[in-house]
Amino acid sequence: MSETPVLSLRDVSIAFDGREPVVKGVSCDVWAGATTCIVGESGSGKTLTSLAVMGLLPGSGKLVGGEVRGPEGALWAVPGEHRAPVGRDVAMVFQDPMSSLNPSMRVGAQVAEPLELHQGASGEAAQAEIARLFAEVRLPEGSERKYPHELSGGQKQRVMIAMALACNPKVLLADEPTTALDVTVQRAILDLLQELRDARGLGVLFVTHDLDVVKDIADHVVVMRHGEVVESGTCKDVMEAPKHAYTRELLAAMPSPAPNNTSANKTGSTPLIEVRGVVRRYVTKNNVWGKPVAHFEALKGVSMAIAAGERMGLVGESGSGKSTLGRVMLGLEAADEGSVMWKGGVAAGRAFRRSAQPVFQDPFSALNPRMTIGSALQEAVNQRLASDGPSVRELLEEVGLEAGDAARFPSSFSGGQRQRIVLARALAMSPEFLVLDESVAALDLRIQAEILDLLQELCDRRGLTFLFISHDLNVVGAVCDRIAVMKAGDIVEEGPAAQILSCPQHPYTQRLLKSRPGLPREVGVA
């Protein structure tokens, strides 16, 4: 590692509309062939700091203090001036590749643009370089002729990496580039970024809130809170011996496997809910008369039983069928074959629909933005059969909010608060069974830990049973008694959480476990 950084930020401050700075005096360095991670929760200023390097601050945001320097001390940015050679010496990979790619252009043509703009390459020379770049990021041959919607999430992110590397930058900025990806795809992208960094001698500034990812890839760590750096140092020093209380709080919030729960030992009792040989098909092609002639089987004869009081986890990659199974269990979709049983009988009727409630991933889209949360909760309270259930005020207080919050609209709450509201709405029906579909996936580490703690408290207090759907094995291990693993519409393995996480039997489960960031690669191998 060179002693001279290829990227240096000194006392960087950022403000909007001339108001008080939201990023205050941030300093950090990035060296060639090394990765510096900026860590923090939403609103900490970590993304704004990276955007200031690129000259991409949103709206009225401006660099109001400090400076940014590139390789050999070249001045890239000061207040009122930005001269970083964007696309040449510095490039960026953003969080959501779909929103960064033009849906109406083939991806090869999009990668050709920076080649033509910055290097004057065109025709056969550009096509040859695109083919080389796509091979370097391990995209299948012929990918350059495809449109973004024809590629998977991981493949789209590889296109963005190829685009960023097209002009041989010395500095690569990556803003949460693996947040929305499955664990196996995340593992592949992280490995690719590290290989490219080493092969090209890149300096990487990686923005994330995932401390497992930090442990995996970082050489240096900068911890931000409320726009300020609260701690920085080598990855080993910050992760193993944190000095600041906030860093210790973040590390303490990381999910860890829960101790064995007595509710796991309920296999001999009558299941509360059970699926028997459930098949779910979707039409993929109709003939000229509108009759279906081709189907896709999202569920292929799935069977699973959950006992009363049990906390079942369901894990798998995107497209494995886990969300479809959750919707079928709730009666939101009908099975094409098989059955869903509730307390030994067929799961149907108004009583069942009140007893089995969903908690969705995105709480904002699950709430009506024009209704106060008090009205939304009262609407649910009015639908329950029993008249002695909790009131709106009691529901709010039960999930850690205040009675006065009933008059507010969803837009005035944080993501974690909205998730509490959605949970309160599900509880308004006095349910016995919840299906939680990726319900903490979009939350910061500390907020996620708070919601998981709340969920367990509610389950203990109310005697709830739940199915927890997630692609995050660490989270599932922290809250579930048993785990079922899905792949391509089938459950390939099922058992106590401790057994699945420590001694998996199926190769697919082993691959999922080995893909988790922040762990030695041999963990999870039977």
C-alpha cells in the first residue's frame, strides 16, 4: 500500500440552502490497492460525503468547507469549485443499478458511452473493449446485447462495475452496491470488487451500514454519526477494540444466533397451520385464443407445518418461492394444488383471515399516505370480532410509540417507526399467526435490532406464532426456533435453527452459509 493516498478528504463540510452543515468536517483517506469503508446509519452523511467527491450533491447541496484531493495531491474540489476528472480518474457504483441504467438502451451501448466520451473509442475498438470489460466482471458472453430488464440484479450491478472501470480510474466509489442483493450474489460482487481492486491497484471508498461487509472487505474504517466522524482506524482496531460508544452500539446491534427455545420442541402437537403438497403456478404464455399454454411453477408440492407458539424462519434467494408460500398461507393467493390447514381444518373464512396477518417489507407502501395512523389502526380495530381487544392508544404504546402519534401521517415517521405502525395494525386484529416478509430488510442495524427485540417481546406476551421470511441468515438465526430452506420452489432442508446454522446437510444450505459476509469461509460447511 502506497504511503500517499489516491483520495484524501480534509475537513469536508456540506450544507443545503446555506443552512447549518449536515456534514461537518469529515476527513478520511483512501490508498491504492486498499478499501476504506465509511459506516453509519441512514442520515449519518456517508452517502453525501461520497457524492461530494463526484460533484453529484443533490438539490441545493454544496461543499461549504474543506477540500478533496486525488492522486499525487491533485486538487479535486473546494467550496465553489469541482474539478475531479469524473469518469476518468474517479468513478462510482451506485446502490440500485436498475435506476442507474437506461431501460431503453442495450447495456453494451451504455458502457460504450464513457469509452467514446473519455477515450474517443468507437466501432470495433469500443466493441472489443466492452467484451473485455464484460469478461473481466464475469458477465456471460452476449450480455452486451441485452437490455437491463433481461439481466438479474447481480448482473446489472456487474454492468455498472464494468461501466465504472471503462476508463481505468484510480479511485472507485461504491455506495451500498450489494444492499439489495441475495447473500450468494452479494458474496460474488464483493469478491469481484476485491479482485478488481487488487488487479488494478484501485483505491476503493465503500459506503455501507453492514458491519459484516466491513469486516470482510475493509482495510480502514471511518464511522460517521450525525454528519461527523466519531471514530476511524484500521478495520481490526475499530471492529475488535472500538473506542467510541456509538461504534460499540453498532457492533452490539449485529444479529447473533438466539439460544435454543423451548417452543422449538412442538413437533408432536397438532400444527397451528400446515401446508400440504402446495403447488402454485403462474401463466407465462397464452395462445392466440387467450388460453394458457405455458406455466411457471413457483411452488412445487411444498409441505410444512408450524406448531402454536413456534417461530419458523424461511430462507432462500430471490425467486425461490418463499414470498409466494407466505401469501398462499395467508390466503392472499390460492394454491393450484394441495391445501392449507388451520388447526386441523381448512384455512378459510373471516375468522382465519383475522387470525393470520401479514407484516410487509415496505411499511410506507403498506400505509395509506392520506390517512393518519390513528385512522388506519381504527379501521383495523373495527374489523375484529372481539370487542375487548386493545384500543388504538394501547396498540401504539404496545409497539413503543406514543398516543399522540395517532394524529400524524405516515410521511412524518422514520422507517423504523413505520414498521412499528404496520406491526401494530397487524396486532389490532388480535391474531394468532403472523407472516413477516423481509420486514426488517431495509432498516439500519440498530433499528433492525430494536424491531427484532420488539417482535420477540410481543410474541412472548401474546403467545404469537410466526413465519419469518428473509434472505438474511443472521437475522433468521437471531429470532427463529426452526428454519426451512427453499430453492426453486422446493424446501430442500428443514430443522432446528442451531442445527441448520452449524451443521447444514444440503449443499445449497451450505452455499448460503458460506456466502455470508464477515465469517470465515469454512463456517457452515458440513
